[in-house]
Amino acid sequence: MKMHFCIPVSQQRPDALGGRYVLYSVYLDGYLFCRVRYSQLHRWNEQLRRVFGNSLPPFPPKYYLAMTASMADERRDQLEQYLQKVTMDANMLRSDVFIDFLKLVQLDTFSITTKTAALDIFLPDGRNIQIEILTSDTAERVLEVVSHKIGLCQELLGYFGLFLIRFRKEGKLSVMKKLADFELPYVSLRSAGMENCKVGLRKWYMDPSLDSMLMDCTAAVDLIHMQALQDIEQEWAKPTQAQRQKLEALQKEDNQTKFLELSQEVRHYGYLQLDPCTCDYPEPGCGAVLSVGNDEISCCITLPDNQTQEIIFQMSRVKCWKVTFLGTLLDVDGPQRTLNQNLELRFQYSEDSHWQWFVIYTKQQIEVPEQGKSKKCHIQQSQKDSSRFPPRKSKIEIAKADCVFGTIKEEDL
């Protein structure tokens, strides 16, 4: 899964010696992840470099003179690019020096100490499993604890993940984002700032044929069967009337294997449906409901005349794509400046032998479905073509006070 780090805002803080320093707000997949100083990131980079050497991306240099607003904005962009590139290296993601630092800054940002705590994990059938963890346990560790408790085979953990799930009125739910392996679920649940939010366990693949890889593990079959029932109940998977009747009969017979085999024939089985959002096709501001999975994005678009139009984007015909953080500052005058988060997915698509852009605006994490070799290609293309996109700073409404850096020197950072 490609993660999206960004640093859309920073702020000045006084230190104990009467000086000032800059605190950068780091967002991961649209949600505040941590707040960190340049000096902390600089020391972390030095530690990583001792382990990984020249494979690290360039780190923004120190300034020994007063920074101007443009210099400060340039550094923020460079730090953002550094974080994005570092997290694309699988070896770094698994290293202790990488994980230990990110654990520390998450805990420090939200003033949470390491201690034993109870955490409820929501299952697709509506049950909660309570486990005992440390507040500093990563999502990877918590997933191991949950899997042990429910009897899920360890070798199948890569097919499942932990998610932030928000429960809405009338039983509806929204999968807001997948927790990265190095995120701390206890912290993320409290930092998300959402009511009725839980950590949930779900399968994490969008190719329905992969169900066959799990059929020898009873706990895995139970989980994907629960999720299939939930997706049908949520109307994310859309069986025909005949399919629904057969599925109900198989459910009464408690025949999970046959139920899942038939489910694979159901439209949008295994897809993730996003909350209603907006798009720019065929004109800006049109409402859209997106279902993402099986190497495609299926869009049901509400046109200006209230008619609906369905469009399917095959990812094999996408040339490049990029996720951009859009935000509006909240609590501008408060001590903790945060952003009302929105995400933009912009991709270039081939239709009738010509390329056109398609833009989607949503509050949920967008994982573009990719399979096999195409994943690397799409990531590289999105970086290569990034100059075509508007600069990040034009996307954020920032108060003027946020750009006064003329009196701040490097020793204060």
C-alpha cells in the first residue's frame, strides 16, 4: 500500500530559553500523524543513514542564517518529499530505527505515555474483541495479538489489516483509512477526532480470487464470510434478486464455502465503497459514489439534471495519478493548529485514444487498486508527472502569522 505523507502546515513555538522554533504538522493519508521539529527529523535521518547509507533520499540542509518565508516553505516541501520517499523503501519501513522514532513522535504529539491498555477490535459481524496491549504497540503488533486470539494463521496476516471505521446513523459505516504497520492504533483512535470511531479488522485485498488462498484456515474463512455478509448488508456488494435468494439459502444451511464461491459472482464483491463525494466529470461539483476494487474504480455519478451515469475506470488505462491533501485551518488562534482534511485523487485516463483528467474529492483514504507490475509503474509515473499538478501550497488556506520566519535561526529549530 502506498502511503501519502504531507506537511501542509507549520507553526512557531516559544522554547524554554526565550527563543522560537518551528513545529511541522505531519499528516498521513489525510489525518494528523504527529508534530515534529526539524532537529528531530535531522537526527533521525542521521540514524537512518548510519544503517542504510546512500540509499536514503536527500535531507533538507541546515540554514545558519535567518530563514525567509520562501525558504521556510521550501524546507517544508523538502521534508514532505523526504518522508514520502523514505516510506517507499520496504527495508526502511521494517527497521527498528524507523519504527522506534515514529512510535516516539506519535506518543509525544498526543501526550500519551506507554502503559498497558484495553483496546476493542471491531469484527465485521458487529462483535468486539477486547485485547490487552501497550499504548505504544504498532498496528502490526496489534494485528498479531488479535490473530492469536481468534486463531488466524500467522502466515495469512498479510491478507488482513486494521482500519479506522466510523459508525454513522441507521447502521451505516465508513472505512476511513487503513492503519499503516507503524501506526499506533491506540493513539490513532484518539487522534482521529471523530465520534463513533473504532479500530476494525478486515481483509485487505481487492482481488476476489484471492479468497481461495484462505480456505484452509477456519478463522480466515469466518472473517471473509462475515465481511461478505456485512458488505451485502451495507449495499456495497450488489447481488441480483436471484443471487440474493441463493445466498440466503446457503446462509441458512451454514455453508460458508458455497456462500463465498457464489459471492464472487456478485457485482462489486470485495470492493470498498466510499462515502458520497464529488468529482469534476462531466462538470465540476457532480456527486459521485465510488466503489474501488478488482483493478478498477466504478463511479456512479449524479448529473446536474439528477440523472445518474455509471463509469468504470480500468486501472490498466491510467497513465498517472496523484493524491493531494486539501485542507482548511481550524483553531487558527489556538495552541494546537489542525486542519479540516480533504483528499483529492487526480488521474489521467485513456479514453477513445486520447487522455483526459478525472478528479475526485473525498475525506477517506483512497487506495488506487493495482495488481502485479502495474503498481510500481503507476507510482513512478505519478512522481514523474508531478510538475503538471498545482503546487501544494496553493491548496491550503494558511494564516499570515504562519509565514513569519525572518527572526528564526537554525539553532532555534
